[in-house]
Amino acid sequence: MAASEEQGEPPLKKAKAESAFRIMLVDISGNEVACGSWHGSCKVLELFQAARRLKPGLQCKLMHSKFELQPQMSVSSLDQSLACPVTVVWIRALQKSRRTYGKAFAAIKAGGSVVTWGEPGAGGDSSSVSEKLQEGVVQVVSSSSALAAVKADGSVVTWGQPTTGGDSSSVAEKLQEGVIQVVANWCAFAAVKVDGSVITWGDPSSGGNGTIVSAKLQQDVVQVVGSGYAFAAIKTDGSVVTWGHPHAGGDSSSVSDKLQGVVQIFGSTSAFAALRSDGSLVTWGDESAGGNSSSVSGKLQEGVVQVVASSYAFAAIRLDGSVVSWGDPGAGGSDSLVSENLQNGVVQVAGSNSAFAALKADGSLLTWGDPSAGGNSSSVFEKLQAGVVQVVSSSYAFAAVKADGSVVTWGLSHDGGSVVSGRLQEGVVQVVGTRYAFAAVKSDGSVFTWGRPNSGGDSSYVSKKLQTDVLGLFA
């Protein structure tokens, strides 16, 4: 593996791969996370695994001095002369700009207990597993109508519609320990274990049955991502394994020779985009949903750092802060109306069902795509010119959190695009969206909800449990 400071990778330590390296992992406060000896021939993946054992369900970045480590690197590439530990930066998986499929919310409270609300059959009613949700939950993930919770001991609890992953009894024994990540698509779930293996359940045709690629999912998987009806897994060597509905990205044979050196994957409803270590992007799946990026291929050969999807389009942020979009023009695949303002300074993009919202470094925000899905933000234009720090979406609306703790919404009013409440004028620290509603956590640990009542917009029947001590929301 080539590695140099100029390329943004840690300088190679000139030592035999057989040498043992004593490495300490610490968090950003300097507290020890793990410590041990690893042979130089080992992959950095093992360091990730050591960190994730402490906090299952959370993702993390590993930093060595100023360099971000990648799982496929060799331990021998760490420069021991730097004489500094590897720093673990914890990241809640849900904080990425991802569309949500579900119609229920889950709030994690102090101690790791869970409160749920929304459509009862889609996970809003967790009474069947309530005893298992009293403590230790660190992450909750949703398919279209089921929820899965990862606990601190690495076990997984599921509930909701059985056919979309609410019933995991067929793989229950494999979900008792060692799970570090759970991801979902519309109808199925996939769990990555600490040994790099993958367990799947839910609708077989949507990736709930990974038998066809099971031999490739027994080890060395570092990340799994879902489209609407398929999954894609990245392995330690940067190769990719796909399964599920062939026309939703489950068949990647047309680009298999290009899927090398992959470091991250993103999914729309029926297509995938893979980011490679050289900053180039490879797409496949339904051509009308972003699987065909030939119209902008010249802009995707280098410098891509992040990709976000609507249902049928993608938007890529480049190293220079510009944005490139493709896919269904009506779903945000064409940014021609705002392209002049997307040439620099973009730091985050969020996607609804068929629109995008881009946050710029100066705190302003601009939108494009289907007006009825939040692509037209003219009604709140003045409020989005400065101070925005985060933007999230439901299917047909957006919510922007500002630096003063207030929230601005737009899009379809009954899907969360319109809210009048003094409780959203200050103190908001997190907003999360289901398919048709939003929920906000305030600095006092309370929760406020709005949007369609049966999708979580009405939390009145659990309101007493949401007055204090809420640490985070999942949908």
C-alpha cells in the first residue's frame, strides 16, 4: 500500500510487517479505550474492532496525529516515531445525512432505556420487547415498518412488522453478542459483527437473505449500506459485495472491475454510489435513480468527499465545497436553478424524498428539487440566510436547526413542513425525521414532535416519559 504525507496518509514506518506494535487507543478526552499489541501485518480494522467493543452501535473515526486511519491499512503503516496514541472519535451512526424509511421514533434515555411512539405496527409499540429495552441500548435503526436496537453488550432486539425485519428469530442466536453496526433498507436489516461477519434478516428479496453471497460475508466486512431494496458491503481490501434486488443495486456486476479501493458507499432507493480512496465515484443500479452518472462523470473522477441521496437522485460534495447532482431531475438530480450558488462553500447536504438542501460554511442554506418535497424554501428564505448549523428531512419537508437553538421548517405542512410552537424558538439540540414527522430534543432533555400524528408527530401518549433525560432520538 502506498502511503505518504502528501497523499494524506500516515508516513510508513520502516519495519518488518512481522514486528509487534504496542498501541494505545484513547478518546478525545485522553481516557484509555483499549491497549494491546498488534503485528505489523494486521489490518487497522482490528483497532476499529477493539474500539467498537467498548461502545457497540456507535461508529468511530481513528486519528493518528493529524492522519485519519482507514480499516484496510496495515498496522505497520503507523509511524511509531510520532509517539502518540491513536485517538478514537465516536460518531452516532444516525448523524449522517440519511433518509429515513420508518414511521416511528425511538428515544434513548439516561441509562439506555427506550421510549417509542408512532405507528404501532411499524415499531411505535414496543411493548412486546419492553423488558429488553429497559437499559443498555445505544442505537436504534428502522426499516419501513420495524425497528432494531443495538445494546451495549452487542446484542440486538427487534420489533414491528415481522416481514420487514421485526422478527429476527431465524438469526436470534447470532444476534446475542458481538454486533457493532446495524443498517436497514426498506424491508430488511443487516448486522455487522466484531469479527467482520454479516447477519441478515427481513424480506429475502430485499437483502434479508444473503445466502447467495454468504461465503463473502463471513469475515473482513467493515461497513454495510442499504439502498431501498438491496445492500452493499465494503471489505477490508476495499472490494464490495452486493445482494438483494438486482435492479436496486443488488447486482453490481456491470461495475465490478471498478469497485476496488472503496472507502464509503451511499444508497438511493434503487442505486448505489461508491466513493474510492482516490476521491472518484462509481455508480450502479437503476439508471433513473442515480445509477447512471455519465452526464457528470467528468466531475466525479476526483475530489469527492461526501454523497447524499434523495429517493431517485444523488448529490456529491467535492473537496472544494462544490456540489454535483445527478439522477431524476425532478427529484433533485438537476441543480441548474441554484448551480451558481453551489460552486463552493457547501459543508452538508440533506435529501428528502425528491429534493435537496445544502448548508454552506457561512450558515446559509439553499434548496432544489421538487417544490412539494422541500425543494422550494422561498417562504422561509430570510430565516435561512445565516446561522443554520444542521438540516434534516422527512420525506416531504425539511427542518433546519440554527445556532440559537431555534428551528425553521418548510415543505408539505402535514409532513412537518409547518409548525408553530414557542417550544422551537430556542434550546433545540437535535432534530430527527421519520417518513412524515419530526421530533426535536431540547437542551433540558425534553422532546417536542410535529407532523403526521400516526408517523410520530403525536407523542402525547408517552409525553410524560419525554419530559426529561432524553439523550438522543432515532427514526
